[in-house]
Amino acid sequence: MHDNVTNVATSKDGDNWDKQLSALRASGQFDGGSSIGRGESIRIGQHPQAAQTHITGLVGVRAKDPEDARRFLEGNPVFEAGGTGEIRELIQD
């Protein structure tokens, strides 16, 4: 989830999150999630810099492909508040 909502109240509403998390748990495909705080971007030979701040949280789900994962955006308070939801595959190395 990105930090670009147009309706902050909707994105931070606890009832909205309770509904979303309940629906995700009921799907049987929820693998957890978290807010993402500040951090550092570190590279050899360079001074640490502030990590990018536009990504503020994640929700892990099991889906057969990115198209299947899109259905989990519905009801997400950040997405419903006009924010960006990004779908990424976690590669099993």
C-alpha cells in the first residue's frame, strides 16, 4: 500500500480495517500483514539514506496469479480511500 490516499479518515478507520481483515481471514488465503515504518537504504561505499516512504504497509495473500490477487484489493481501506495498492509476487527461492 502506498501513502497517497485522498481520504485519510477512511484509510485509518479501525472498523474498515476490521472488516477487511475479517474478510481476508475468511478467504483462507491470508498470510498476515503489517504497517511499514521508516528505515534506511544502505549500500556499500555510500552513506545510509532514508528509505523510500511511499510504501506504508503490506498484506500477504496466497493467489494463483496477479489477476487472482486483485480481488483482495476490494475493501482495503487504503485502496478504497483513493490510495495505490501494489501487487507483487513473493518468489520462492
